[in-house]
Amino acid sequence: MAERQPKTEGPSSLTESRLNERIGPVIIILIGVFIFAVQYFNLGSVGLSVPLILGVIFIVWGYAARNSGLFVPGGILGGVGLGLLMLTMENELVSELSKVGLFFLSMGVGWAIIPIFSWSIGRREHVWAYIPAGILGAMGILFLLGSAGLEVLEFIGTYWPLALVAVGVYFLIRQRRA
């Protein structure tokens, strides 16, 4: 049976490689223990924190492993988790409609941090995540605007299929010119 040969680049790269191999399983174990504890001990609203905590774990894992792909679930789960906390906050000064707006804004922030964190480790990836970030953020702002924002959302909800028609016509014209 062939033994695993150590890397020849030096002791620090060997240690870093072993650390990166162990981070994943350790995080999976911690996630499992946390979720089980929330269920077993009936921790109530702490369960709503699970997506946020998972998001933070994925982001930390992404930094530790220098793997920008881990920022995608981290950003999405973090945004959902923060949004859930916004929806369930007890504050008489914040209307239900505003809570929905804060939920969508939180989701938008979660998507927006994906390319930002990716860039912070030297990778220019996941720029596409700004599209859902912008859509969710705009929806959040419209909900926060109250009835005027709801009217805009209703208008968009009615007429957005025409944007698809316009895009299709544009592609047909572009193909014809080519």
C-alpha cells in the first residue's frame, strides 16, 4: 500500500495543507452538534439563528481555505439568517411591511458580500451575484417606502413580462444583423 508522500515545499505548506483538509470535517461536526442541540433542547428562536450561524461558518471556512466558492452558501445563508432575525424582531416602531423590506435588504446584502469577500482573498469571481443582490435590495427599498413602493411593485409585477418580450426582440434583431 502506497504511503502518502509529504509535500516538498516546506513545513509551513504541509501544515497549511493538513489544516485545510481538517477544516471541512470539523465544521460539519460543529454544524451537526449545533443543529441537534437546537432541536433536542428546544431552544426556540435560537433555531432562527441557524442560517446566520451557518453563513458565518461558510464564510470563515472560505477565508481559512482561501476558497471563494464557500462564500456563495455563506452569503446566501447569512442573508437569509439576518433576514429571519429582522422579520422576528420585537419592535413596535417597525411595521410589518418594514420588516419585510428589511428581510429583502438583508438577502440583498447576503448576495452582495459574495463577490466582495471573493475579491478580499484575491479572486475576481462571482460578480454575477450583484444581479440578485440588486433585485433583492431594490425590493427591500420598495417595501420600506410603504404604499408608494407597493404600487411600484404592483406595476413591475404586471408589466415585467414585456421586458422579456423586448429582450427577445433585441436578440432577434442582433442575430439578423450578424
